Amino acid sequence: MSISNITRINIEKPIWSNQSIGIAEWRLKAADTIEIVILYKDKSGRRVFPETYQISAHELKKCPLKTLRTGTRLYIVPIQKMEVNKCLAN
């Protein structure tokens, strides 16, 4: 049995135009699994995406890369492609 190396990432705001999030390539480090929390709240103060999501680094690296003007490279990950982490579901 192998132990998974997990990295937790908080996302302030999703990319609304394509219902996705951007994860900087440098944030992956040596992670096998990425746990993602989308912190964005509606006008009432409720989180729009209250679940904790997860995706394997292998699957995440299949997502398209976008290079920002600053040179930072982001994986563009559709929210629907991620799994809800049942252990941490709210």
C-alpha cells in the first residue's frame, strides 16, 4: 500500500466563462492528489461551491495549460472534471 502525497489548494474565484479553475504549475510540487477548496461566496455570503474537490495530479496534467503575461503557467481544470471528496464533503 502506498501513501498518497496530497497538496491542498484554496481557489479564491473560479473562471466563470468556462466553469473551471486555474492551478499554477509550480503549486503541484510532488503531489499525487490535489485537494481543492473554492472559496468564492455569493452576495448572501454562502460559498457557491461548498464541497472540497480532488483530482489526481496525473489527471490534472491532462488539462490544457495557459501561460499568463507574467510567465506563470496555469492548468485550466473544469470543475465538473474534479471529484467531490466524500470524506471532507460539507
